[in-house]
Amino acid sequence: MIAMQHDIPLESSGPNADAMAEAVSTCIRCGFCLSACPTYDVLQRESDSPRGRIILMKEVLEGAMPADKAAPHLDACLGCLACEPACPSGVSYRHLLSPYRSLVRERTTVAWPQRLQRWLTAQTLPYPKRFRFAARMGMIGKKLSALVPPVLRPMLELLPETLPAAKELQPRYAPMGDQVGRVALLAGCAQQVLAPQINEATIHVLRHIGLEVVVPTQQSCCGSLAWHVGDGDRAAKFARNNVRVFAGDQSSFDAVVTNAAGCGSGMQEYGMILRGTDIESQASDLAGKVKDVSVVVCEHADRLRLKRPALVHEGEAIVRVAYHDACHLANAQGVRVQPRELLRRVPDVELVDVAEAHLCCGSAGTYNLDQPETADELGRRKAKAVMATGAPIVVSGNIGCLTQLQTHLNSMATEAHPAPRVMHTMEFLSACLNESPSPNPILN
């Protein structure tokens, strides 16, 4: 085991030192992770594999290597955690990567263009009103791309041609029929701007199965975008606020529901983000109540009333639907079965998996902004695999994946082979509910 407290040249290895040391010492260097790692698959360098990165982090933590030398390889990591289910030794890579990034953040040199991009991302994406304004400015910049600094162009390429109208969420929504429970919903940040219909569909499905839905008005960004790039202080600020907001009345919630894989895994790491603070215990308790919406709906699946989706040509007897595993849903939260079970319940649906399902699509929070070349390669491969299914609809459970898929599918589409429709799992389910409209969905 590495002796971080004695060898590390930094003043402190932080409150997650023991978990980091355990992750490093558990790795037996077997190499099973290499075939699971998307960046190793693309770059074919040992230093860009989980095994290689663990060795690099160990060297930095023991003072044998400067953080700057390891930084390019650690920055290139998606944080997709595909290495965890592939590891026979049970290395908890998540307990090493983000705490390490947070630890060395202020001790690595970052070129000013990338500092600008990271600052703009941190100041806009977690704040829906700011992000909406920035996105509108970005759409103008998209038309004048020659005048935009190269470091900002990946941000513009991911923007849609138009933004949907803003939709304000109400603080409470009544269940349809008999009430079976009460949940709180994390509304998300970029999702509220890019795809507000996802929250609408989520609330619709939750109400349909008899759940009252509470949307706390003082909630903030979950903090996962900051945490995954090593901005531990900012992540802790967001996490602390949400612990106050959601845990203040958490005894009356059956679950805190998330509908973005990255947000859900981020909230489930609140105990790690706030380790060593005065609210560590509360944070861990709240983290234990966080569930992806597909898990919650699956728990009440017998209450779903579903009909054939009216989303394709009537002449087609079977609707083929491709399902894409979001990394932070499948790997970080271990949620693979529930979304598939829900989709298979829909009449006349044939569910098809996407080839190379273990490989990340390249979105990974802000990765497609930080590492655009690798992200583009992974996005193209994922889109090609989706197109190969022949399915007219592709479904996933994360806004970043949906945006990445849409971008690359559109670039591949032809008149003969149009891009599949990209939908969130809850959007698809909502469109397949067989029900009469409820007259009074909002509770004051």
C-alpha cells in the first residue's frame, strides 16, 4: 500500500486518502481492464489505460513523479468506470480518480485556452438561466465560427439549431389514481435547457404509477460536472446545498429520483465529496436514497398501463428500439436490467442492444469539450453501431449521451438512411402510456 501521508509532496492527501490508497493497492496489474477501456481502445497506450493511470497516480502520490507529467494521461480519462465491472480484483477506480484530480488540481499547469474553456463551462452549464443565455450567444457564434477561438468551437458544435422554450417546473405534482409514495426529483442543469421535455415525461410517468412528485425549488446543480474534473471545492458547495434541500425533509421522501445518469452517480458519491465535513453522515444518508428513475418505475412496474408506441409508421408490426447504456448508469450505478425491462413491457417493441455497448459514447460530462478528438472518435463509433441496428428509435438515460448521439447520428444520416429518433427512456415510456388525462396534476 502506498504511504501517502509520508511520501506525498503535497501538504495533505485529503479526507479520501484511505480510499485512494486501497484502490491503488487492490490493483494487481492483471490488465483485464485494458479491453474495457475506451481510451485505451482508441489511443493504444498503456499510460492511457486504467492500469497505467493507477501506476501514474501512485507515482505522483508517492512523490516520484510531478503531477504535470501524469496530467495528459489523467485528463484523457473519461471516468466512464467501464474498468470497474471488468476488474477481477474489485478496484474501486471511482474512489481514486476524482479525489486525485481534486488533490492535484491547483498543482498542475493548464494552458490559458483550456483554462478559459473550463472557466466558461463552470460558470454556465450548472446554472440553467446562464446556460440558456450562453447557448443563445453560442448559436450566433456558430454562424460566425471563423471568429470563434478554436478552444470554444467544440462547445458550439454540440449546440442544437434551436432551443426549446423554457418550461418552469412546479414544486409539487399530484399522483394519478391511488397514491403509493412520494419522491423528490432532481431537475438537472443543462437538461432543463436542452431537453426540458425529459423532466415533463419523467413526472408524467411517476404520476402515472401513483407517485407524488416534489421538485424542491432551492435545489442546485448536483456537482458531478465539477467533481469529475477535480473541482472538489465547487462540487462540495453544490453537494452541501442539495443535502440541505433534499435531506431537510428526506424522511418523507421514498427516494430522490434522478433522470440523468451522471447526476445520479454524482449524488450517490456525496459521502465521498463531503467526507471529513460536518455533514458527512447526512450526505451519505441522502446518497443512499438516490435512485435512477428507471429503478423507481421498475419497482412499481405492475401499475404501468402501456400501449403500442405511435412513433413509427403504422404499417410496421414490430417497433425496433435500440438501447444505449449510459456509462454512469450501467457502470457507476449498476443499472442495466431495469431500463430494458421497462422497454420490453411496451407492446410490439423489439429491444435491440448496440454493438460495443461497453464503450463510452464520448460525452462523459464535459469530456467532449476537454478532449474533442477522442470524444469525436468514440461518438462516431457509437453512432455507427446505432445505425447498424436498423432501429428507428434509440433510447438512453442521460442527457449527455443523448446530445452526443444526436450530433453524430445527424452527421451520418442520409436520405436513404435517416438518423434514428433519439429519446430518453422516460420520453419513450411517457409516449406509450395508456391513460385518460388527469385534470389537476399540480398541488399548490
